[in-house]
Amino acid sequence: MICMGVDSSGKTAAVALMQDEKVLYEEFINAGLTHSQTLLPMMARALDCTGLSPAQIDLYAVSAGPGSFTGLRIGLAAVKGMAQPFSTPCAGVSTLEALAWNVACEGTVVSVLDARRGEVYWAAFDGLTHHRLTPDAAAPVTELGNFLGNCKKPVFFVGDGADLCYNRYDNLSDIIHLPQSLSLPRGSGLCLAGMELHRRGESVHPALLVPNYLRLSQAERERAARLGQ
């Protein structure tokens, strides 16, 4: 199976091509450019450098959320445009789950994204099997304490919210600091997570790809506040 993984859920952009477990191509940009500038050229370079065509892609794996609302829509639209002409199956992957696939370790991987206002998007996974331990959730960073106190150790934080957790829970033992390079979404992680979803029969037609924002946008929250909802 040839899978293309695409991430534009945050400030970074990532694209990878994998054939089963083999990485054919991977590109990552963390230069502050907009995804509308970078993502499609990155996808085109991946195909050009590997000599593949869109018709040869068996599966697309794309970040479906949580993350930047605009970034998620750009990534989903790009994948839909590439996949639709060939009805190529697509896996809308949790950004948090894709992050967990960056790491293979004994213990618990906690994927954390900064959701602002003292909140994080988070989920926990077994470090070796990547089996999900908790659902994706949005919560104050202080609410992770009960889980962290009772989960399998050591604990590894990944994602752009990792530093928030290290700062908040630096008093806990068995918290392992990982390099920042493992804390950002990678196309290969998306491919691995997406292929697992596909094996479980959870890929969809490109027209059915939808984002999972986990919470209302800032504009919607402010409107609800004004209306007293």
C-alpha cells in the first residue's frame, strides 16, 4: 500500500509518502509560511521526487483535528482535491493520534496541543502499541493531573503543548523530556496512523472527510458569551 500523509493542523506543514512500513519521501516545514503557500507544492514535490502519480496512491492520511481551524480546512481540501478524481480512500486522522506515532517507547505517550486560554487538546496512548487510552478532549491543563498520577510510567509528552505540561507537572517523577523534533506532527506519523485506520475499515470516500474541531471557534464562543449561552 502506498500512502500519502498530509498535515497542516498547526504552524508547521508536513508531507510524507510511505509504501507499507517504508518511508519513500518526507518533508517538513517550520518556517512560518502559510499553508496556502506551502502545502500543494510539498505534495507535488513528493510525487515528483518518487516518480509516482496521484493514480498510484492507495490511501491519503490527513490531519482532521484538533488544530487550527483554517489549517485543518486547507489540508482537508487539498487531500479531497487529489483523491476525488480516483475515489482514493482517505483516513481523517486525529492530530493527537498521529503525534503518538512519532514515538515508540515503554510507557505512556500523552499528546498535547496548546488550545490557548490555559487549555489543551490532549489524548493518551500506549507507547509501544499506540493503543488509545483516552478519547481526544479539550480541557484545562490542570485537569490532566489525575490521569498522569495513575497511568503507566514513564510518561512522554508530545505536541506543541508539551512545555505547558512539563512546567505544570515538573514535580511528578518519571516524566521524560523528548526532543522538540518528536513533538511536532510528521507526515510519516500520519501515514502509520492512517494505514492502521484503513486496516480497521475506518477510511472513507474523500467526499466524506470532515474536520473534528473538538470545540467552538473563538468567534462562536464569543457570540455564545454575549448571548449568555
